[in-house]
Amino acid sequence: MSTPGLDIGGGVMVPVESIVCVVPWQEALKSRSNRDLVSSLRARGKMTVIGDSDHRSLVICNNEIYLSFLSPATISLRARRL
């Protein structure tokens, strides 16, 4: 049986079990640890930017991160519907 994927914006699907947390992008930027994580994963090609509009969520997964235009609340609602 396959694990359901969660659409985190723009049709980008990630396995639900790989999601560690979803945080508001502007809040994530306030933490030095988060900024370091983003910089490190971006440098290693492990960051995917979804869309080109204002980004609202940082989706942290096991080995990569996503910058999404969807709000954390929207992503959470989609996860609960699975």
C-alpha cells in the first residue's frame, strides 16, 4: 500500500510521513537555526521553491525543505483531509 502524498502547493506532492513540520516563513526567518538550515539545504540543492508569489510556509521534511505560497493552515487542513 502506498503512502498518501500531500499537495503542498503548485501540485507538488510530498509523502505525509516525511513531513517534520510546517512553519510560517516569516517566523522561520527569525530563528538563526532555521536560517542556517535553509542556507545549508539550499546550497546542497535540497530546497524547492514552489511558485513565484509571496511565500508563506516553510515545509521541513526528512531530507529536504520546500518554500510554499500556501499558508501553514491550508497545508494542515489538506493533511487532515487525507
